[in-house]
Amino acid sequence: MTDEIMNLLAESANLLIVGMAVVFVFLTVLIGAVKLMSRVVQKFPEPNTDAFGSNNLVTKQIAQQDDKVSPQIVAAIVAAVHQYRQK
């Protein structure tokens, strides 16, 4: 009976080591893939769009649709959204 227990313990230790190695390799590959994607994204950044230039037509349409909102308030909202997106 002692030999059976020793065999079971040896098999369980082997399974433990193989399982931990598989998890370690998977996490290493995952970290490498995330770092590679980060470098690619930094190398090809999204074109910077100016909130006042590209959204100017949208701002004018909003101001025309609702005369109760003053252009100063619309400009303040657009500036706040632009500043928030720059963070």
C-alpha cells in the first residue's frame, strides 16, 4: 500500500508541475502579445481630430435646432468634452 501511495504522490506532483508550467507559458505569451500590441498602437497613433474643426458643423446644427441653448454654452460643452478626451 505504501508503494501505491508513493506512485500516486509522484503522479500528482508531475501533474502539478506540468499544470503550473502550462499556465506560466500561457501567461508569458499573453504578456508578450499585450506588449507587442502596445508597441504597434504607439507606432501608428490614431489621427488627432480637432474638436472645434471637425465638430463645428455638429455644433452649428445643435445650436440651430434648439434656440434656447446659447452658442456660448454649446462652445463651453464642446471645450469640456475636448479637454476630457485629451486626458
